[in-house]
Amino acid sequence: MSTSDLSGQKMWGGRFAAQPADAMQAINASIDVDKRLWREDIEGSQAHAAMLAATGVITREDNEAIQRGLEQIAAEIATGVFPFTAELEDIHLNIEARLTERIGEAGKRLHTARSRNDQVATDFKLWVIRASRETGADLRRLQKALVTRADQHADWVMPGFTHLQTAQPITLGHHLLAYVSMFERDRVRLIGAALEAAWECPLGSAALAGTSYPINRDMTAELLGFHAPAANSIDAVASRDFALAALANLSIAATHLSRLAEEVVLWTSAQFAFAQLSDQWSTGSSIMPQKRNPDAAELIRAKAARIGADFVALNAIVQKLPLAYAKDLQEDKALTFAAFDAFSLCVTAMVGMVETMRFDRAALRAAAARGYSTATDLADWLVRELKVPFREAHEITGRIVRRAEAVGVAELGLLGMDDFQAVDPRITEAARALLTVEKSVESRDSYGGTAPQRVREQVERWKEMFA
Ligand code: ARG
């Protein structure tokens, strides 16, 4: 046991004769993790004290001392001189004990009409709201980087895949913009959940039942930027779905990041050779001098898995807890902080890779032409020009692909006219002329399609949205 007057026993020790075991203290302490809530804790305490003074629960003088003391503590923490101690368990008790040490008696009045249960629910909610909004801004940066690259590559042709088999030619700009759409939904989900979290303020719910003091919960809710005080004190201290929602949203966004990372890994391989990462975002091998490894992309895939696991872990923690608060909930912060930290690093790395990756136009085009990627264009010509029903056109084209394979021609557009006409004599030079990858992408100009013109249109739409 410490000799410090800030010891844990000072905060709740009245009931006990003996000290907690060392391991008891170790398993119970969360200060190393939750010290990150210091800003929110001070903000919450300042609002609470101001409200206690406004309602006459504490005096104006006490409130002034508390406000000043908390400001000084904020400065101590910001400058790294605050004496954190594990004996005081968590950030809430560390700050409160320090306040009393600095301002005396008035500090001991701060915890009137409050419990650590509503305090931590409020602090943590404020943190999650802020982090979600910052993450939304991070996603915007990534979207901007992708839109810039899409703009530069609006008409670069590449293979589009289904089942990772060549499907149809697409434009690189179109492919990159697919991720911009995904990240937009991720952003909206994160911001939306933050708005929902900002609806109800837990503060004033006290331990679980509310309080007998004449507090003004509307005032604290408003001071802290919430819409209203939480309508049920039990729910307010027991629930962590605001964090679960954030983690679920984050893990969906991480899944999207991971898919893009997976494509970076594929594209930069010697087998695809669609792109090269810049030196800044490549790593070497200690044995193979030729290597340029996409480690950052690989780590994004792995971190996405961990972010998903953080959601699963918190969900598992919460789902078996009877109402209201239980200490299991203390573990919510480490998971949530880890997920947000990992995500933010992943986005930064992805922005760096996207901004500096070099694409190989010739390799992309050559790959786009392989695999008879314009077969659908021939079928569509048969439908359009000869009024052949699509199913029949599909059959005819299939036979032409088989013939091309048999005679060893890699692209339909290079197949001899006699071969086309051996399968169907109605096929003309006009049909064959359409079977280039450029014509193919140009023709897919339906709204949301891959035609360069449509891609440029979408680039403009995004730029307007970002403005
Ligand atoms: N450090 C605790 C947590 O993060 C604060 C709440 C403690 N409440 C309690 N009843 N022991 O959950």
C-alpha cells in the first residue's frame, strides 16, 4: 500500500479493514488505458460542478475552486506532469483525488449526485462521438485521394473481374470510384451513429437509480453537447451500444479498406503487374534483393481482422451482463481505443499508397484484352443488329469463344472473319470492329457504368460533394 494520500483507500476504503491484494489492484486498475479520457472527464466534471452550483447543491465558491482546479489539472496532464497512480484505479479517481489535493474540501464535493457509473458512460460516449467524427474526416481524405487517382485514370482500361476471372473490360477510374462509394457509406454510418450517441446524456443517472439531489440534467446534457438527458438511468449506465455501433461501423469500414489492400497486394505482384507501390510504401526483403513487398497493405488486411475481433469481443462482454453496471464494462475502452487507433493508422497508410502508386497502362490494357473479355459485346451486337434473342446470342458467342481457343487466338477482335462466319455467317466486320477493350468500355455508358464519360461525371459529382 502506498503512503500517498491519493491512495485508493481514500476513495472507497471506509468499509474495509485490510488492503486489497496486489493482483486485485492490478486486475482492477485501468488508468493506463483510460487516462485517454482525461479531456472528457474534465469536461464532464466541469459541467457537473457548474450544474451543482446552479441548483444550489454546492456553493458558487466551491464551483469556482473546482473549475479552476480542473483547469490546472488539465494543464498538468497536457504537459505530462500529472502524477498518475494505479492505486487510484482509473482516470476518474486520479483526477478527483488530485483536485482535492489541490483545492481541499471543495474537491470532495464534486462527486455529489454522481457515480463513476454515469461519469464513465458520459466520458466514454463523448470520446466515441469525437473519435467517430474524426474517423469520418479521415475517410474523406482517403476518398479525395481515390477521386484524384480516378480522375487521372478515367479512361485507362483494365480487366474487370468476377470470381477473379476476367469478366469485362472496365476503366481503372471506375474501379477506384467503387471504393469511394463504399467509404461514403462507411462515413455516413459512423457519423450517423455519432449523432445517435449524442442524443442522450448519461450524466445524472448516478449509480443506476438516479439521485435525490435536485439536479438539472437538461443543463449538463446541453453543456456537454447532448440533445437531452437519458430517459432511463439504468439503461444509461448499463449500455454500451454506442461503442458497439462504432466498432461495428469501424469494422465494416475496415473490411472495405482490407479489400482495397488485397487488391493492392494482387496488383503489385509480378503476376498481375498492374501497379507499383512507391518506395515510401514498399519494403524490402532481407534475403531477396529484388523484392518490393506491400507490407502496409498486408498489415491493413490483418488489422481489419483485429478490428472486427474488437467488435466481437465487446459484444461478447456486454451480452451476458445483467443490468446495470458491472466491471466487465471497464474493458470496453481498451478494445475501442485499439480499434480506432488501428483504423486511423490504416487509413493514413492507404492514403499514402493510393496517392503514390504508379499504374502500368500497357499491362492493364493487355490484361483487359485477355480472357475474351469482349465476348458480351459480341452477344450484344447480335441482339442489337440482328434482333437475335439474348440467350441465343449468348450461345453463338460461346461457340465463337470456343473456336478462338481452338485456333489459339487470345482476343476475339483478332479472330479471322472466316472463323466468325463459320459459326454464324451473319456476323460482319462491323461486329468485329466493336470487340476492342476501348470500344467495350465506351459502350457501357449507362448511368453508373464504366464508360470514361460516366467516370468523369462521377468524379465531378464527388468533387462537388467534397467542396
Ligand atoms: N473505471 C471504471 C470503468 O471504466 C469506472 C466505473 C467504475 N464503477 C464502479 N462501480 N466501480 O468502467
